[in-house]
Amino acid sequence: MAYWSNRNDMSLGRKLRDINWGLVLLITVIASLGFTALYSAAGGDIDPWADRQMARFVIGIVIMVVIAVTDIRVWMRLSYVVYALGVILLIAVELVGRVGMGAQRWLDLGVLHIQPSEIMKIALVLTLARYFHGLSYEDIGRIRWLVIPLAVVVVPVGLVIKQPDLGTAMLLLASSGAVFFFTGVRAWKFLLVIAGGGGALPIAWNFLHDYQKRRVFTFMNPEEDPLGSGYHILQSKIALGSGGFSGKGFMQGTQSHLSFLPEKQTDFIFTMFAEEHGLIGALVLIALYILLIAYGYAIALRSRSQYGRLLAGGLTTMLFLYVFINIAMVSGLVPVVGVPLPLFSYGGTAMMTLLVGIGLLVNVYVHRDVEIPRHMSGL
Amino acid sequence: MAINRRDNDLQRVFTRRALLLGTAQLGMFGALVGRLYYLQVMESDKYTLLAEENRINMRLLPPRRGRVLDRFGVELASNRRNYRVMIVAEQTRNVDATLEALSKLIQVDDTQRARVKREIERRRKFVPVVVAENLSWDDFAKVNLHSPDLPGVQLDVGETRDYPYVQTFSHVVGYVGAVAENELGDDPLLELPGFRIGKSGVEKVYDEQLRGRAGHSQIEVNAYGRAIRELERHNGQQGDDVVLTIDADLQRFTQERFGEDSGAAVVIDIHTGEILSLVSNPGYDPNWFNVGITGPQWRQLNNDKYKPLLNKAIQGQYPPGSTFKMLVGIAALESGNMTPDTRVFCPGHMDFGNNTFHCWKKGGHGTMNYVSALEESCDVYFYEAARRTGVDKIAEVAKKLGLGDFTGIDLTGERRGIIPTRAWKQGALGQPWHPGENLVIGIGQGYVTTTPLQLAVMAARLANGGYAVPPRIVRKDDAFGPATDLRPASRRWPSLNFKREQIDLALEGMTRVTTPPRGTAQRARITQAEYAMAGKTGTSQVRRISKAEREAKVKVKPQDKPWEERDHALFVAFAPVSAPRYACAVIVEHGMSGSATAAPIARDILLECQKLDPSRKPRTAPGPTTASGQAPTRNGG
């Protein structure tokens, strides 16, 4: 009992020592592989991608450490605030946002371009974790306690769909669903929602934008129109397939270097990596991600607070979804939805979101034995 | 402790469900690995192929087309450097400014500019667009000199077909042109933009030999089609040269001898069958077809009443007129209905049935035999000979001498002419043969038509003593200069089974034609004995003279008739008389008189031919100097 009490307020040095440096090493390895891929994508140059990505990673690591050592209760207290801010920004982006790639996603604050949906990815998990932290096992069984969290999920998801950004909406929905699942919401309720959602699909189809419908069509049959919208998937499959078992060699990927592969530094970077390093390289990378996710679950399982468990579990699921959707997309298993490969794809916003998320994950680890009273969940 | 217990419930549920979800996620990763295994191992070959197809662009390297040479190696069709100026849009900031600067050096008119800008817009920015081609070396050098001030301008030296003699060989050599849809075949070369294939003449008949085999280069390209580097290169095999039997000097002489007249001439070696000259006048400029003929040029060629596109030597079908008489006589002798001594009296006409058939000489020739009838070209004698012999026997002899069927010359578009028979008339016109028609055939009129080449072959087969020499225009012996095979016709070709005496009579008649005092072509004789020529005049009616016209007694002078209605002038000949070597047929369309118009041309051609005689005077090739010999070296600009 005394030992745990000590954990409630640790010194900074103790916290730094307690940071899961193995995890930090793991993400550094993954990100470094990403740097080599970006170096190759630029035709053997650290400019313009690898250098900037490295800078972002270094800044991100610092932020991650700061987040990790800040008392978990501070984050818990801030959870609703961040959520509220996220919702306000989503509404703002709806009103004055910048249109890019046919969707309204960016908020231009002069010096800073903010993508509120990215904030919401973290904020939603934070909020749900804090809310469910206040519920007992019995409460979870009662539907009335589920109304508020459902509303908490539906509002931002609705706003994101309206942008329209189907990929992020799915991501939010799936990671929220995971948090609900971890809390112990009865399985039949999930089945009910899934069945209901399935029934609503034909209706939802009508609300999809043409470009989204087209993506689904091309996903179903990419060879139909190889120079049109099916081009991305087809070229990606050609790149993967031609990479073969052992790959074409570093910087030797013809599909990517001769520009047949689109978006090779962002969404399709896995394809380039697997073209150059073959199935072996792809398996190594996937193994690293599996290790990262396993780390996440281990942290979640070791946390003594429900908040920590749900936060770690939710963030880990989010990480999994990123990796899975991206690789499934580039290998033609799911439609192209524009989800980057975590820590690998070029892009500042995604890198920050991920390192903030991993920072919170490490935070849960550092504060694994901190006791958080249930009433702290309330407002 | 109650709180702790409930907390434990939550933890237990979390642990269970986290493990459940974690396992599910691991399973999903398993699916990804399975997918990657499928793509990267099982389907790898297929995708490797697709990636290579993406990346590698095969470019065909067109082979250099073989040349067409005359018998001494003079280039009749060759390849000329094609100096081109091109513009690459991405290398200049301002296409208009560059074109403007260029127009100060070479001619770039508004239509050219419009075309260039249109093409630039259609194509990718790194694709060179041709601004001007077939530039002179001076213009090309000028642009090259100024190229530092011409951003985006690229100079290029390609190859294009060149016919240095312009129209002299147009009907022999033919021309090349762009490949038409229905000419596309197995050879991928044919799909190459700008590729040319033979469209007529030797260029067409020997196209495959001249064409050569394509080389190819494998080029790595990126997704936008830009060439990154060359991976592999196989040079093709250039086309073989084709050596003709034609003597370029004689051909040029023959063509020039026709002057403004429309007509054709063929000179053939009676032993070898080699054609030394084959001219159809006027010719046309084959270069027009190579670069792409324009509308006005096409209309000009088509509307010309002299029909320059028609190869009259093998496509023109004319009644042979009196040039037909030798064989009518031979047919009569062979049939046994006449002997060399059979005499026919010519009062100037012959009555047959209800018709009167006139001799060209109003007062008549008096008593004629075969030789004197040839000498004076007596019509009545041959009316009688034909009447006694019948058309079918005449046709038999005519066909043996090469008339009425393809000679098999290796040129395009040969026509066969008509040698009528009873069966032919029944089949073609559905009418029986009238005996009176025999008479008309006897003087080479009526249904009979022949080509000048056929007449030359006929003369050759008579002059060589009756051997079936076939005409040809491409040398088979792979040599230049005089023929390497000097065997006479009798040891080369099958005999036509004429009686030597009968042939000799025909030749004697032909010799007397060019002999004073009575020979019809005596004025066109060759006076040097060693070159002396024998021949036969022919003046063939284009239009039948009606009874009414004849009875009206209004004799319209030939010169007063419209050109189209004047008689054709023909002459067939061989030389030298002492030891025949060359045969010649000349036709001057609507030339009015065989003796006055065609015979002098034949005389000059045969005289020139003998003077140039390759068997006596081997020469070195003079010919025009070709561009390739002295052209400046390639300059990349």
C-alpha cells in the first residue's frame, strides 16, 4: 500500500527513469526505417522529405517525453477541455475551413495549419476513458449510462463525415467502439449496433460523394479502368508483386522511382518499402508494428487505473487501425481511404498526432500504479 | 474493499477483452501477411512482368532503306539526310519568342506556327515537335550557329528517300509513301510513324528486300513517358540494294528525246531480256509522294491529259497497227496458206463482203510478196494474209511472241493487252466472229491492243531468232557493268518453234523498212553501217474512219484533228542489223505517223544505246553526286 502511495507523486527524475525506453527505441527504429524510405523516395536525397521528417520526429519525441512525464491526472482533468476544443474547431473548420483534395479539413491559423480531426482522434479516446473511469461494472450494464458517451462519439464523427473524411470517421468510430468494448459493454449490444449499421448502409450510400462511391467501385475492380481511378491500386499491386520475396534493392524500386506509384512518400510508402525490400522487408516492418501494439496492450494491462487502461487500450487500437488500414489499402484489400502509415509516412500532422498518442501511452506506463479515485471522472 | 472488488471486475473484463481484441488484431495482421504473400510470392511473376511493361519502352530503330541502282551502280533512289529543326516546349520559357527568332533565320510561316503550337499543346512538354524539315544544309548550319540564342530548339538529322533524277525513273523506280491502313502487316516497322514503304515500281515490287530489318532499343521510361536511359540496343539490318538492268544514261537520253511528246519507249537486250531503258513520258516527281503529296500537286498530276502517273510502257494499251504485220505474215506462212512467194496485188483497196478495206496508199502498191509488203507496209497484202489465215492462228503466233498476256516484268500495274480469238469474242462480247474482222486484225487494228513493252519483247523474240526471252528490270547476277553471262538467247531460252527461214524473212522485211528507196522508215535509218537498225513502222487509228467520212472525200489533215483523235505513232526496231543485240519499241501517243514521229526517236535511242553499249565500253559510274557523299557530319545542336 505504501509503495503505491509513493507512486502517486513521483519525482521528475524517477518518472524519466520510468519511461519505457524500450518503446521509445522501437518507435525510433520504425521512424528511422521511414527516413531511409523517404531518402529513397527522393531519389537518394534527404531533401525534401527525410530531413524534415527527422526534425519533426525529434521535436515530436521531446513533446512525447513532456507528455509522458506530466501527471496522468492532469491529462485526465484536461480530457473534456481538449474534447470541447476539438468539437469547436471541427465546427470552425466547417464554417471557414480550407478545402484540400475535395474535402474541408484544414484550419488556417496564420502560422499554424490545424487539422481538427487529428486532435479529435486523441481527444475522443481521452474523453471516453475519463467518462468510463467513473462508471462501475454494474453501471456499464445499464443503457442510460451509455447515452452520453454515444453522443460524445456521434457528434465529432458526424462533423468529420460532413467534411467529408470517411477514413477518419471510420477510425474514430472504430477506436471508440474498442473503448466501449474494453469497458465491458455487453457483446449483444455491439451486434445490435453492427446489424443496425449494416441495415443503414444502403441509405448511407446515397449520402456518399461521387468520389467516395468511385473509390469503392475502383476498389472492387481496379483493372477495369487502369488509367483512371483504378490506377493507384493497380500500380501499388504491381509494385508490391514485382518486389517479390526479396525486393529490388534499396533505391531500386522501378515503380516508385519512375513515378508509376502515386503518393510514394505518404500513403503509399509501404508499397515502396515492400517493392525495394520485398516480402522480407514488409514482414520485418509488420513485426515491428505488432511489437509496438503488443507494447501498447502490455501497458494497458499493467495499468491499475481504469482510465489508464482505457486510454492505453484505445490509443493502441487506434495505432493498430492506422497500420492495418494503410497496408490493407495499398495491397488492395480495402478501398483507398487516405490513412498514413504511422511513424513512416511523410507528414507533420500525422507524426505529431502519433507521438502525442504514444506520449500518452508512455504516460500510462509511467503512471501505471497511480491511484485515481472514481469521483475524479466527474466534472 | 468493495470498491476494489468492483475495480477487479472491470480489470478482469478489460484483460479478457483486450486479449480478445489483441488476438483478433493479430489475426488481421495475419490476413495482411497472407495478402502480401499472395502478391509478392504467388503472383510475383505476373506483376514483375507488368512492372517491366510499365518501365520498358521498346523503340524500333528503322533500318536504312536499300538503294536502287542502275546497272553501273548509279543511285536512282537513295537516302538523303533530312535536316530537321524541332522545338522542345519545356526547354524554352516562351515558345512564341523562340519561333519568332527562328523565323528570322529560316522560313516559318503562320500555318507552320499554328501547327507547331497545336502539337505542343497536344503532347507532353518534353516531346520534340518538328518545326521544319528537309532544310538545306545552309539553313541548317545557320540555325545551328544561332542555337545558343534559340532556347528549346533542337536540331536533328534524320533520313528520307531521295530520287535524284526526279522524273526520269519515276515509272521504273516508283516511289515510297506513308503506310496505309490496309498495308499494315506482321512487320512492326509498318506501324512506326513516318515510316515509308514502296508504293509503286521497283520500290514496291522489291519492298521487302529494300526495307531491311528493324533494330530496337529498350528505353526505360517513367510514368510520364520520359526516357530515362537506354537499357539495350540492337541495330537492325539495313535493306539490300537493288541493282537494275537499266542504263541511267540511256534512260535519261530516252526521256529527254521525247521532249514534250507523250509516249513510251522500251529498250531490251534480245539475248538476256535485260531492259536498258523503260520510259513513259511525261514522268512525275516521286519525291512529292515521299514527303506527302499536296492537293494541288495531286490534282495537277490527275488532270494532266498526258497522264503522267500512267506507266504507258506497261499500262498503256494501244493497237499495234502495222507493227503487227510481221507476225501476221509468219502466221500465214505457218498455216501453209501462203508461201514466201505468194503474190498479192494491191490496187489500193480490197473488197470483202459488202465492205471495202483500204490500203494506206491510195493508188495501191501493185504486186506484193511478204517481204515487200513489210517494206512498204502494204495493208492489202496483210488483209489477204489474215483472211487466209484466220484470227486464231494469228493469235497463236502473237501469244508466242509475248503479246496479249503479262510479260511478267517485275513492275507494278502491268496490263495484258488484247489478242482476240474467236473464243475470246464469244466470251467477252457474246458475239460470233465475222470473217471481215480477220482483215482488220491483219493490220493490227480492231480488238488488238498491246503495250509498248510487249512490242519490244516481240521485236526481241523475232530478232533473237525466235527464243522466248522474258523481260526483266532487276539484275540477277549481283554485278555492275556489262552482263556477266554472255550466252546468246538460243542457249538461254526455250525455242518458240518458228521456222528459221520464216523469221529471217520477217527480219529481212524489217531491214528493208529502213532501206532506201522504198522502205517506209528509210528517212529514219541509221547511216553508220555497224549501228544499222531494222524496224517496222506503225500508225494506229484511235478512231474508226466512218464510211461517211471517207465518202465525203473531205480529207481532214491529221494536224487539224484534235490531239485526242490523231493516230498513234509506233515503231519497233532492233539493232545492229549485222548482229542483233537490242530491240526497241517506241510509241508516241497521237504522234500521227510511225515513220515520221516514232521512227526517228527509235533511231536516236538505238544509236545512243549502241554507242553506250556496255559490252563494248564499260564505264565508271558518273551520275549525280549524292548528298550522303559530301554531307556535313551530324550535329546535335
